[in-house]
Amino acid sequence: MIKNFSQTLYQILDVGQPFSHSLLQALSNPLPEDLCVFRRGWPAAVLERRRQVARALVQLAEDSPDLYFRDVFLLCLDDADEIVRAAAIDGLSDDESYDFLEHLLVMVVQESSLPVRCQVILALGKFLYRIETTDLLSTYREQLVSVLLDIYHDAQAPLEARRRALESVAYAADSELVEAAIAQAYGTPDSKMRASAVHAMGHHMAACWQPHIERELVSPDAEMRYEAAHACGELADEVLLPQLVPLLEDDDHEVVREAIWALGEIGGQEARRLLQRCLRHQDEDIRTAAEEALHILDFYADPGQVLF
């Protein structure tokens, strides 16, 4: 017996039915009339089943790129539950549409959950990056910069939201207002905000930040060394290689891994030699990081090859 969409959706959402991952494929690229059925049926499902379905769809989309759950994820952005909304944003991480951007611009103002709001802010940063590096959605640039700067400068906003806003708006490379915000954040006494400022320096990629990044590579604070290493990778300047070498022996494994990642981004023969040395490290996670960085380095050297 062939089930229609309504019957399949009922079986997917009914907690009295065993959860079936195979049935979720019916939610891929739904017809307009099926999407209307989903819009009516979804809010009535119990919370745990909605969460279960939303998380499963994210994983299924990652495992099976031929499946297309965009329309469902867009509807889930308006779900009453923050976990479902967060999953929807994850599921739309590669979406470059006006619809998704417009949803985000509403959510960044109305979102009540701090973790989800921060997720929205970072997603807006991805859009700003795309605008800076492509011809897509350029009419939104000023609005995005304004929204993100407003969040950063809002003293009443949670620190986490302000940090993510600074990191996201930093992609606007030729903005004096953005440059001033990064400088202001770096000058604050709050160590978390200063770490975000160094992170933002990497996104901004202006030469004026390089002395500050180099200074933080030897910071006593592991988080600052981590962010400085990440910024080096974004700047991708071989001049920074000698300063990264000591971090390959850092006491903090996350710092070591980030320095290794940066070497892969910078590339060149010296970076390759250092990464090959890391392949002999006693710790498996360090060896794995070096292998991944070498794949990236090889890809940049020959973009025509298949990565991994």
C-alpha cells in the first residue's frame, strides 16, 4: 500500500509509532500541498518528537546531500522550541537564499533564547562573508553591518551576543566603523571580549592587526593564543610561520591543533615540513590534525584535486 504524505507525516510525528529514519525522506523537497500539510501538522506534534525529527533531519541532510529539507527547516525556524529552531539553523547552514536571510533578520531581534540568538548572529556573519567575497545579496550589506554593530554597541545586550556580533561584523573589511569596534573591543579589560577582538582581526584581515596578533601568540592566556593562531590562518601570510612554530609545542592541545590548522591555511614548503613533523607526534589527535591540514595545503596547491 502506497501511503500519501499525510499518512507518512502522521507516522513520523506520532510518538506512539516507532521512530523511522527512512520515513524522513518523504520530507525532502515536498510539494506545495504537502508543505501545507506539514505546516498544519507539525505544531501539534509533541515536543520530544519534534526535537527528534529536527535533529535527525540535520544528520540525514549531512549524510545524504541529495535530500533537500530546506522548506521544512525554514518552517522550523518559527517553532516554539529553541532546540528545534537551533536545529533548523544548523540544517540551513549552507543556504544562501533571501528567505533564510530575511528570517534571520527577524529572529536576531525577536529571539528569546541566548544560544539561538548567538547562532543567528553567527549565521548573519556567514551571509556578510558571502557578500564580501561574492556578488550575492550585496543590497543587504549595509543593513547587516548596522544590525551587527548595534548589537555589539548595546551595553544591555548579553556579553556572548555582543562578542558574536563583533566576530560576525568583522567580515566587513573596508568599514571604519567596524575597524573602530574591533580596536575598542581589544582595548577592554574583559578577557573574553578581547579574545573575540583577536578573532575578529582574523576575519577583518587588515594589515594593521598583524602586530596585535603576533603579540597574542605569546600571551599567557591559552584562549588568546588559540584565537591568535586562528587569525594567523585567516591572514595566511608566510611571514607568520616562525611565530607559529612554538605553538606546536604548546601545553594546550587546542592551541596546538589551531596552530596546525593555520599552517595548512598558510601553505608553502616550510608549512609542509612542519606539518610532516607533526605526523610523528605521540598524540593521535595531533597527528590527525596534521593530516587534515596537509590535505588542505595540498588542495590549495592544486585546487583541481578532490579534497579528502
